[in-house]
Amino acid sequence: MLILAFDTATDVATSALVGDGELLGERVSIAQTVLEDIDALLRQASARPRDLDGLVVGTGPGSFTSTRIGLAVARGLGLALGVPGAGVSTLDALAAGGGDGARAVIDARRGEVFVEGPRACLPSALDVEASVLVGNGAVRHRELFEARGARVPPDDDPRHLPRAELHARIATELGPLEAIEPIYVRQPDVGRTNA
């Protein structure tokens, strides 16, 4: 089974091609280049879009616009290729890649983070003592979290990436792509400046 997975919810987009449980290729870029990344992954594996058996897309929470880009790409490809898909929480993929007991923390802007629940909260409101925190929110608020007893891997550690390969492995059942909904914890930042 050939699965294409991607996540565009955070400031870093990831995409992966997984065949029969084996990682065939993975790319890291930005949401706006996800179609180029998909094309490159398929070429690298000597595969064509019609060879795909399914799609897995990250559903956030994260940037409203970037999450919508990923869902639009997934729905468009699914419709064009007639393949099913699944949505996977970006928080779940990050936590899975962080190791045993890792907690995912995504930068939510406005001085907040997205965490399990899912919910948005102030970083200072989290009980993080003895926790391993991964994700761009953990990196952004490293000083605060480490002062409160958490461990945050180095900034360039791959555990901070919502790796698309993990999305493919977490997805349990493929179904209609139009049924996949994004995870929005709060209203979009229309008219606001990024904090």
C-alpha cells in the first residue's frame, strides 16, 4: 500500500511517501511548496500519482491558513485520484515522534501554545515539571519551560518536526477525504499581527 502523508499546520511543512510500512522518502519545507514536495517524492520513488492508495493529512491545530492549504491539497488530490484519506492531529504526530511520554507544544502565536486537549493556553499555565516537550512551541518558550523543570531537546532536533511519516503510521482507517475536518482551537488571526 502506497501512502502519501503531509502536514502543513506549523511553520514547517513535512511530507512523506510510505510504501507497505517502509519510508520511501521524506521532505521538509513550507506549506506553499507541498505540491512540489509531493512531486519530488513520487519521482524519487519512481511512482506516479495514480499509484497512490491513500492520503494522510495533518489536521492541526496550527496556523489557520497553513492547515487549510494542507486540507485543500489533500481533498484536491483525493478527488482527482479517487483515493481515500485520513486526518491525523499534528499534536499526536509530534508526541509520537518525541519518544515515550513526550508532550507536544505548538506555537499558537499571541503568546500562547497549542497543547493536548486540544486547547490554547499561556505557556506559564502548563504543568511541565519532568516533562519532555517537543514542537515549535517548546522551542519558542524553552527558557520558561526549562526553568520550570521541563526538558526541551536542542532546537535542531528532528523531534520538533511534525514528521509526515508518523502521520502515515498513526492513521488507522482511510475514508472519504471530504469528511476530514481541521482542528481549530480558536478563531483565525484575521486582521491581527503575529506575536
